[in-house]
Amino acid sequence: MASRHTSTDTALDGSTGQAVETLQPILRAENLRKTFYSGSHPITPVDGIDLEIERGEMIAIVGPSGAGKSTLLHLVAALDTPTSGEVYFAGNSLASLAEAELAKYRNRSVGFVWQRHHLLPDFTAAENVAMPLLMEGKAPGEALRTAEGWLEQVGLASRARQNAGALSGGEQQRVAIARALVNEPAILLADEPTGDLDERSAEEIFELFERLHRSHHLTSILATHNLALARRADRVLSLQRGKLTPGIETPARAAAGAARLADAESNILEDRR
């Protein structure tokens, strides 16, 4: 479990408020459990998990196929409801939110990247990235301009008007990353984002994750089979038989933790002046 440091409050739309002294992690799961049934046989891929994640951390969750990594991410994203236990975002229990607030959380606070990109092949890259903005009611012209800006950030400015179905696998995953971040969420969740890619493309996508994580001050949770990539996160947690086991403390964690604490303390001192 992560140690707790000073952080800032986060609204349900992902925005940060005035810096305050708090021991509150940005994301917390408490005794989280999810049970499915195959006939009369219960299957519990998430079995009483406690988890705390600090603002700005990058967490890698590893484990065999079927271990429950996707289920855990879905519960954190409020795409599924737990059988018992609770998920808290910035101190707010997701279970206490009305459906409209949950929809806002899913669309504004969380960005999700899937192993399979789920793009609309007959729509352009820019149109795919703009979808979350259009669903929120943004004007098409504004949404497309914002989408094109994000495609530039992921290295696909020249492919913005190309149909998604004509892009390579690595390019499609870059479009999916831009779509996940177009609403500037506080949390990025990625479920095996390099699983369908060759080694070179996987490395490029992970480097992109690292760059965007830093430049946009994200809190990121990645589920992956790739242990070499996982070790580059701040923390590695292993999910097996429904339980999370604290993993190794990676070299990145010590440096990132010190930087986050220094930034938070600097904000507090500035606020007191």
C-alpha cells in the first residue's frame, strides 16, 4: 500500500482545487470484491482488495490472464459495480454518487485505453478522438480542433484526417490514447495497452505513456503482462487469486515520490504567503 503524502483536492471533473494539507490519496479501494457466477459456481477475481494511489503515481498491475486485472480496472473506472467494498476518488465514494455524477466521473476524471482500441474504422482519427467531447455537447468544430491538437501530441498530426481503419496497429493505439486524454482526465487507466503490438511498437507506446504521464501530471494505472515495461512504473503490484501483493519498489518510485512531495509542499507554502 502506498504511503500517504500531502496532495491537493480533486473535483469530480478531474480539476484540482486549492492546495491543502491532507493525507487523502487521489484513489482508494477498500475491501473491494467482485463475484461472478458460472452456473452455480462463484468466481471472485477481485477478493477483498485494499489499494491507495497517490496523485502522480504510475502503478503497474501484473498477473496471469484471468487473474482479475481488467475487472479491477473496470471497478476503479465505475464501468462495473463491486459486489462489496467501495472505491473512493478524491475522498468521494463512487457508490454515493448519483448516475449523472458517475457519468461525469467516467467521462471527465478517467481516461481508459483498452488492449483493442475500439476505434470506429470509417471515421477519421480526429473524429474518433473528438467523440468524448461531442458526447459532452461540445461544438463539432471546437471538438475537432482539440482532437487534432491531441493527435499532434501523440505524433499523428499528419494522420488526423485518415480513416482509423487504414492506420497501423501502433497508430491506432496512439489515436486511442489521444481519445482517452482529450477531456484531460486526472486518472489514466490502461488495460494491456501493448498486448497486441510487436516489441518495437510496444516500446514506443510505453514511452508515449511515460511522456504524457509526466507532462500532463496524470495518475496512471497500467495492467500489463510485460514485466520489463512494468518495472519502469513507480510501483509494481501483482494480482493473483483475487489478491494484490505489494511488488518491488522501482527506481522510478523513489525519484517520483520525492518530486511529488516537493511539489505539494511548494504549493502549500505558496498558498500561505
